[in-house]
Amino acid sequence: MSDEIFHQLHGFYLEDITQGMQALTARTITDADVTLFAGISGDTNPLHLNEAFAAKTRFKTRIVHGMLTTSLWSTLVGTRLPGPGCAYLRQETTFTAPVHAGETVTASVTVTEVIPEKQRVHLACACTVAGRTVAVGNAVVWVPKRKR
């Protein structure tokens, strides 16, 4: 791959990132997404896949895997902010409400701190459904510097 193509595909460099930058994405989670995620992850908990089982839980119906919901943060980190070239180092997550198939999840990441000497960027992460917070967290990512 040529250097020109590499730089066209690359996301933000550390020098381009400032506190307060934000990226958003939204996705409607389908039954197919839940089934595929169960197959890929191996998480076949019947709470996510079996309506009769889920009906007897506190949720009364099937719920989407929490990690499927918050995987939208990885989408943002890997494709938008900081984008291609960065690497996830840490993620802390709190799930605050269930998500159901058919609901649209809006995910956001916001830069809260840039640590140039360590090439680290701290992100506040949130997922909402119709304005209701379903997950929050904090991430740390490594971001490359521009070559001089």
C-alpha cells in the first residue's frame, strides 16, 4: 500500500484531537443481529434468545446482549474518533437499562482528555434509546502521532 493511500485511510492523529471532540452513530438492533452476535461471541444465554425463558425473568421479554449494544463504541473508535490506526486499551462500562430488538441505539464518544506523552486519549461513552440512557462508560485508546 502506498503512503498516500495509507494516509487517506487513516483516522485522526494525536495532534488533531482536542478535548470535546465527539462522534455519534445509530443502529437499529434486529433479531438477526442478536442471533449473529450469539453465534460469534458464544453467548447463547436464553435471556437473549428464548422468549419463553426471558418471560420468566425480571425483564419479561428477551433483551439484546449488552456487549452488542456497546460494540457501537468500538465502531466509533475504529472508524470515526480517533478512527483507523488507533488501538483500544481499556473500556469501563455500566449498563443502566435493557435494549430490545427493534430499538435504535445511538452511541457517542466524547474526548475528555488527551495525554500526548503517552499517546492516550480518554473518551466518555454513552448509548441511548429514544433519549433513555442504556449504557455509559469510559475508554482509553492509543493514538498514533504524525511521522515528522
